Amino acid sequence: MSDIAIRATRVSKMYKMFKSRRDQVIDLLGLPFFKGRHDEFWALRDLDLVVPRGGKIGIIGHNGAGKSTLLKIIAGQVTPSSGQVEVNGRVQALMELGTGFHPEFTGRENVFSALSYQGIVGTAARRRFDEIVEFSELEEFIDNPVKTYSAGMYARLAFSVATAIEPEILIIDEVLGAGDAYFAGKCVDRMNEITRKEGATILFVSHDASSVLRLCDRSIWMKKGRCIMDGPAHEVVKEYVDAMRFETELRHRSREMHLGKGTARGIMASSDAFKKFLFRFKVNGEHPQRSHLIRRITLQKGESALSSLDVGDAMDNAIQEPNYIISEKDATDWSQPIQDNGGLARLYCDCRGTEQHAPFVLSVPAYLRSELPELLLVVEGDVDAREEVFVEIWDDAGHYTRVGTLNDQGNGRYAIPLSDRAIDEPNTPSACKSSAVSKTQSQTEDEFSPDRVLAITQVELTDSTGTSKRVFPMGTELDVTIHYEAFREVKDPVFAVTFHRLDGVQMDHKNSKLLNFNIGNVMGTGVAKFSFSPLRLGPGDYLVTVAVLKYLDIDSWIDQPPSYDRHDRRYSFSVFSTLPGAKNLGAVFQDCSFIFTN
């Protein structure tokens, strides 16, 4: 008998994606002159895999990575488009809930039906039946129709049947996720037992990294239909978990940048040789009321152009280029390219973009990064003077900062020095709030009035080293730093931070008054910092509200005291578990001492 249980050689699987049912019928008829009326989706592409007999292989990856397609091909349920698969042994596949059992039959009838299909009848079947019922712990429900079972009960029965028949190759695809943690632990123990005693080979797909580590000695990480890492389970799982944390960080960053994840990923992944800078055009309102023609955007140092973008030209929105506009469909306020005096350009206008801005990226040599304040942003075009158009830059602290206004200097040329400070007039409300965030019911009128006297200008979420982050390990330090500017003297303001879960439940609130800190009178710019060390929130996603309150009477506290400025749930972060197996033990992780006497 071969020592190889499974061998896959350059296996690919392509699905045809038809735009209409009519195109699908034409393709089925095989009419040659109607070929090519579909898109191709490759679930697997040139995948190689060798699994030795008795191996325990965990397969991990995002939904849509091709894991289930691979297992279906190995199980013989799907035919590959190309490549070869060699399977040596009897396969039991536990793939999807709802397959394998007849919903109208009872659990008992389905068990005996499955056993007879494998050639097990009579006394042997009755003995196996008792083992199955005992392991699944479904004695009270075994004579009920399977259609009345919950997903967890179905998973229990299906796994018990699949492993009772002593397979040579056992394939399990995420179906155990429907069960409870207790039964999942029993399943892992059972799979370890059949590999040890029977020499069975196991292919196990799960999103639970701890289950993969507990069961498997080897793991495969799949992405976009390919194997991108294959090795010892602990090494592969570590890399996968780190990548998932980066994706979570990216999700928070893209939300704050008001960009798609793919675009944000390209900006964050600047090379060592070049540094990418994200800019955007913005007006005071949600969308421009006028149309502003943009032909070219350049970053200059002195008279030398360091980078230049011809707006409207071919591939001006290609993110693989060093300089490009971001024209995500239905998201930004860039128009399609238009003809302009024999050339091409685009309009910054009301395109009903959901993010209400016109972003673009310019790259400069990395060694010039520290010299950004010495650079000059030059915009060529025709900006309608009846409406102010601002330029903002995404800074390292994770915020858009306003750097200038497009004021015509003649011949359709607009030059903005990239100084470290915003140039808005102090009494302009838009200078002090993120212009991409619209007014909500929770924000009072005085927070947006022209005579507002104090404003939050920047908020930073950092770790103990001062590094800007959006994903934090449980129990480490989270610092919330509030930068503010008081345009005239303000008496004893109260700084506040509140954490909410995504379902709206308030998890924590801290303010300077509760912490017995009297601010006194403030004027000009300043910084207030809240340090949560250690952070005791449990694993999950959280929203952050920061505010500067006018006053706070502890004895007669109202739900939302009046404020000079409030950024309501504008920032977000995630916490991940550092406990063994990434356990989630609750919404908070309190310090606790324990004493025992006997």
C-alpha cells in the first residue's frame, strides 16, 4: 500500500459566471459562435499537495480561499478543471450541514441507512449504532425526525456516524463550528484517537486556530485558490493570525481614511524606496456645489518636480502606479475623464460619492519624508472661485489634516506649502472637525456654531511605545490622546473618553473630573491624554467617543452634558485575546486575587 494518502498535482478549478440564464443555456448547448459569454472564476489555481498516510493536516484561510473546493475535489464530489488527484483509501467526508441525512427520517433511521450504505448491517450495525448514540449524546432525540434537530445536534450526529465507520481518510470542513465547545473538544480527541489507532489521514478545515493546533501537526494556509504557506502547524497558524490582525487593523484604517480596504492596503504598503502620501480635496459641505476642473497635481521641492499626476490621463487611477487618483465606484466625488482643450482632465464635483471627497496619492523618495514641510503641492486646473476647496493630508497619527485652500495664483495654478499646521481661520468650524463626518442627532448645535470657542483638532490611539494602532492585545496599554485648540480663554473644561461595543452597550467612561483632575483655565493649543494600562476590555470591536465638556456636575449628571466639541463614536479599535487558545472569557478581563484554605 502506498505511503501517500493524497496527491494533488497542478489542480485547478474554474467556474463559469454567467450574466444571464440565457447565456448559461446557450453555453450548455455548446454553440460555437456563442462562446465566451461568461466570466471565469478560478476557485483553485495550479495547486500541489502531498499528504502522507496518517497525516493530520489543518487547512486555514479566509472564506473564498478555495478550501472547500479542494476538499470536494479530493472527496470526489467535484471534478477539477485541470490537474490530477490521486486518493489512496476509503474517504469519509463531513462537508456541509444538511447533506447525507434525510430530513424526514428519524436520527435512528438515518444512522442505520448510513451504516448499510457502508455495508454494515445486522449485529455489527446495532453495535455501531449504540456507539454513535453514546458519543453524540442524543439519546433523547434519536427517534425524532432530523429536520427538528438544531445545527449543533446535526453536527453531533453527522460526526459520530462519519468516525464510527473507521475511515482511512477523514475530511471535515468547518461543520463542527455549529457545535458547542464541549463537543468540539470531544471531536478533536476522537480524531486523534483514530489517527493513532487506525492510522487514518485527516484533512481538517477550521477557523478555530486553537483546534487546528490541538489536532494537526501540519497546516496549509490558502489564499485566492493557492497555497501560500505549508509547514508546521504552529508556524503557519502564527503567520495566519498575524495576517488576520493586520486585516483588522486595515479595516479600521480604511474606515477612518474613507477608502476601500484594497486602496488602503496599497497606501499602507509603501516600499522602502518611496513613501506614499494620501491627499484629498474637500469642501465645507458634504459634496461640492460647483464643478472644479483638475488637470495636474505635482509635488515640488523648489523648482524640481518630485512627483506628478496627470488627472484624466490613461491609468490615472491605477493603484499599482506611484501616483494615482482614487476613484472607487460610488464612493468618491471624482468624475469620469473629460475632454479639456485637446487634453484630458477630471472634475471634482457632486458625484454622490458615499465618502464625500476626492482622494489622490502622490509618492516621493523615502529619504525626503522628513522634508515634507518643505514641499509644495501644486494643482493645475480651473477651480470655481464661488466655492472654497480645501486640501487635506492623511498623517501618521491616523487623521486627515487640512493644509491649505485652492486659491488661484494666476493661469489656473494653485500652490500650497505643506507646512505642519493647518491654515484654517480659528473661527471656521470646519477647521476643527473632520469634514467627512456629518452632523448627528447626538451632536448639539453649539458644537458646530461659528463662535465655538474650543475644538478637538486631532485624536490618537497608540500603544505604550507611542505607535499609532487600531488592534491591541488584551491586557496591554491603550493611550487616547486628545489634541485641542481653545480660541479664547476657557474655564475648567472636562475631557472625556467613552468606549462602546458595536451593539451600542457602553463599556467604559472616563473623564478628568472623575479622575479628580481640575484643568483650570486653558487658551491656545494643548494635549490631554488618557492611559488605559492595562486595557481590561475583552476581545471584540469597540467605538471611541471623545469630548470636551463645558462642565460636569457629578451629583446631577445628565446622560450627555453640554460640550465644546464631541467626536461621537468616530474612532474604532479591536482587542484580541492573549489567553491560550485565544479564549474569550467575557466582555471585561478584571484583576482578581484568589485565596484558598483547607
